[in-house]
Amino acid sequence: MPAPADALPADMLPADMLIGLLRAPQGLVALAPADWYPLLLAARDGGLIGALAARAEADGVLDRLPAPARDALVGGRRVGDHHDFMLRWEARRVRRALADCGQPFLLLKGAAYALLDLPSSRGRLTGDIDILVRREGLPAVEASLQAHGWQPTEADAYDQRYYRQYMHELPPLRHRERGTVVDVHHTISPPTSRIKIDGGRLWSMAQPIGDTGFFTLAPTDLVLHAVIHLFHEGNVDTGIRDLADIDALLRHFGRDETFWESLLRRADSLGAGRVAFYGLRYAAMLFGTPVPPATLAATARWRPASPMLKLMDGLIVEALLSYRRREAVRARVATWMLYVRSHWRRMPPLMLAGHLLRKLFHRPAPT
């Protein structure tokens, strides 16, 4: 556990403090007045102010905080609650849109967390609905969603071809009236990636979400999707929130002692051992996630070579904890290196070179 907030070093940086207080919200009570603004700014920009409020409320400390800070946290929680309400409502609209096309779908990520009422959903900000359908059903699903108002957001012919040939999802679809976005996946990693996951294997372990009529991935697959998203998508701007999701998922599902062995077996069978290693390592390292020592020891078979692991440790800590920190150049370099690494893991070298050159020199036409 981290030291109490009144014992935090004077040069503690906002993201460091945010993670420490997400781990131990009781430290909020002793927070110095001067620390509230940078903390709330980091929490807001990291999409975690509602989650921080939810954890403070669960620990019984929310009502003991200074009124301005409490009001800011409560406001963030209410925004998160509104996102939760809209996710549930929008999921029902998607179900209605797909009712006649004969294609089943699974809820992923934030929508799944909300419908499952997982701790990771409390106060969480979510911008879109992610669903998984069978690959052969993509044309019917896309046509049905478009008929109900969701339109492609990618007009560029290259981007359309890139998504449809090489990615694990269709180009995002945005509703023409509500502005809500649906991401339609057929698996959880690009077919060109080092991790090639047959979507059918995900369906084989799909589970109902209570009596809601919705379905989602098995708990092990929810966790693996979260770690693949963080370590293969290349967007570390939301890295703290994504790692907080992984922490919350592991804490929740890990209450069942059989979960940990199931997670290891599933990661091994799907070829996702390396990202599972990283997910468990950095959740335990930064969030204090109570991963059993035997589980951490078992992931050693997926551990990279020591020089690479040392580099990854430095990049992850620098990129995730460096929000508005003094060493801004180092943080930008770390973020860029992780972005390049994610693309290297997702594409063969020639494809990657062509893609990056295209993105570097292509400029959208003026509108």
C-alpha cells in the first residue's frame, strides 16, 4: 500500500498521486489543499475523476472531503453515471437495429462492464459501444446499422480499405442524429498482428449477462481484451484509465481462486502470453493489484529478454505517469516509442512502412 497522503513526497507528480489515491482512497482525507487542483486536473484529463469518486464513496471517505473537492468529484461521478445510463440505452438501440438481420453480437469493453455492473464501470467515461459479431456476418450487421442511422466516419478510401482488409473491426459508425459511435469487431486483435485470435474461439466461451438478454466474453477474455487494447492499440493517452480497468477486472474476477489458472491457460492457448505478462506485471507494479505470487511466477515463461523488459518498464512508467510532468520531452518520446512498438506488433515490416509513410505525407483534402 502507498504511504498516507500527508506523507507523500513534496515533489509527487499528479499522475503518481492519482494512482496512489485510486489504490487507497482514504488518503484523500489528508490531502494538502494545494494538491487538489493538480490531482483533479490529472483525474479529469485521464478520464478517471468519476472512478476516483466511486472509489472514495466505496471507502466511505467522500463525505469527509473539503466541499469544493467533494463537489468536483460528485460532479465527475454524475457524468459517469450519465455515461452508464446512455451506454445501456444505446446498447438496446443496437440490439433493436440488429434484431432483423439474424446476426448475434457480444458486448465488449465499457458496454460489457456497464451491463455486468462491474466495479470498473462505476464512474467510468465511455465514448462508444463496442460489439463483436461473427466475421461472416459483418455485411449484414453493417447494413442493418446503417439502415438505423449509423454512418461510416472514415470517408478516405485508403482508411476504408485498411480497416476492411487488415483490421479486426469495421470503420467506426456514427449515428447521424445522436452522434453515438458503434465499433463493430469480428475479433479482438488485427489479423496481421503477432497475436492472431480466431473470433470463433471467443464465441465458444461467450456468456449471458444475467437476464438482460445480452451476451459478452468470458471473464478471462474480457481481461485479455483489455490488456491487448492497452499494449497493442498504441494509444497510451488513456493508459492510466486502461490500466485501472485491468486492475478492477483482476480484483473482481480474481476473488474466484480458479480464475488465475484459467487466465494463464487461456492466454497460452490464444497466443496472448506476452501481453498477459505485461498486464499482470504493470497492474501489480503500479496499482498494487493482488495478483497471486504463483501466477506472476508462472508468467515468467512469457517474459521478454532483460534489456527489452528494462526498456518497457521505463517506457510504461514514463508514458503513464508523466502527465504534465517536468520531463515532458521524455514523456513524449516514451509515448511515441510505445506507439511505434504497437504498430510493429500489429503489422509486418513492409506493411508498417507503407502505412506510416501514408500517414506521414497524406493530408486530408480541405472541406
